[in-house]
Amino acid sequence: MMKSIAEEILILLVLVCSQHLLAAEIQCRPYKKIDQTPVTVDRFAEGLLWKISRDDGNFGYILGTIHVDDPLILDFPPVVTTSLEHSKQFVMEVVPDDKDAIKYSNTMLFADENRLDGLLPANLYRNAVTILARYNLAEITISRLKPWAALIIMSYPPGMGSVMDLKLLEQARINQLSVSGLETMDEQIAVFGDMSLEDQLRVLVDTLCHYEDTVNDFNIMKSLYRKRDLRGMSVYSHQYVFEDNSACEKIMERLIYARNQRMVERMDALLDNGSAFFAVGAMHLPSEKGILSLLLRRNFRISRIY
């Protein structure tokens, strides 16, 4: 079953940003660690489960999720399962189905003359083949992958089982809650599919060049998540930059901040149908541009539960 495309790639972008370059010029480049003032999260610095309510009495819960199959994370505390039971709706970023899975698979492959082995430098293409072969992909398929698709596949360990959002979806259906999504699959695909080919290549090359570091970062982010440390996750995700970091801000705007605005508008509308349990990636919650701050500006009352 498919997982959220945009969230699959989010943590991997902790180290990876892009800039406009001709494909022939794309090579490995160093990054540097910067001393950064902590991202402003204030009252939303810690916590994963929040209750939101409006003046009309309608309320909901927001759970920050992380797309892993770690048993320590999938062992939900009672307060999470109780909040889900007390809701009429379960709302995740995008509800997976077989039709979307086919659309997703078709979109991942070049349908024109482009080929990944012709776009990447030879040494980096061989590195990509080595990594992607762990996912039981034949090289003939790897060669046809679009750069953003190759990046998504390698975003998580091979053989990963059902992740957090899908476990929650399963429980919501057992509880006979109505189920809906905050986004469509087309909207999620467009986050990366609408990027220029040069930008896609830049992101993929930066990941291939620093792949071991990004794997380590993923483990650190899981540790911060288990501590319910939203501030720590925010700060950690902004600590590395490349010499030209301008396009990184553009990618984060597409991946996080623009989607936050869209999801908040749809959360507000969905609450007209009764209490809702919203499951969204934890990185969407903190900062002044995060979902919780945006809801606060809409005069929602927000309290931390867990």
C-alpha cells in the first residue's frame, strides 16, 4: 500500500537542497554545518498530539506522525487510541487506493527519451543502481526512473512494513470512522513532479553524495520524535547548508509551507462535519509557518495532550 509521497521524502531532505544547474555540471558538493538560532516554536516546542477547537464547539485532534515501521513508535499510547475512538472522522494527508497506486507508478517513469543513466554522471548512476537494487529493482527499471522517484524510493530502508499513518488508518476503519484526505495524490505528485529536471537531478545528486549521512540523520530524527521534541526536529532539519542554498528555500516552500496553508484550510472545513482526528507529518506542526500557528491565527484554541 502506498505511503504519502511528500512525507516519504521530507526527512531525507534534512541535508539536501537544490540549485539550478545544467545537468552536465551536476557533481558532488560539500555542505557545512551552521550555528542557527532555534526555529521559533514557543508553545509548540514539545508534543505530538494536540486538541484543537473552535468557538462553535467543533473540535478535533492533530497527531504529528513520522513515516516509519519502528515498533517503539507504532506502540501507540492510550491517549492516542482514545482520541481516535472519540472522533467521527479520520483524516490523513492522502488516502491510498489501488487507482492512485497505478497512477503513482506510471508517473515515476520517464515516458520520453530521457533516462536516468544518461542524466547522471556515470559514477553517481552506478551508486544509484547499487542503492536501488536493495529494493529489488532491475537496472532496466532504474534507468527509466525520474530523479524525484529514485529519491523517494531510497528515502526509507528496504523492506519497510506498514508505517504509522497506515496503522492509524487501519484502526480508524476498525472503529468505523469516515475516512478522507487533506490532499489528492495529484497534488502530492505535483510537489516534486512539477520541479525542473535540473532541480530534481541536483537533489538526487546531493543525496547520493551524502547518502550515509542522511541515513544517520533519519535515525536521529526518529530519536527526537520519540522524545516528542518538535523544536529539536525543526532545528536539526535546518543545520546543514550548501554554498548556494537559495533553491532549498524554494523546495521547502513547496514541500512544507504551501501545503500547510492548504491543509489548514481543509481542516477547518472538515470540522463542519464533526470531530476529526488529523494525522499529518510532525514536521508540518512547528514554526510560525506551521499548522499549529496557522490554526492559532484562525482563532482556534489549541492544547497539548501528549
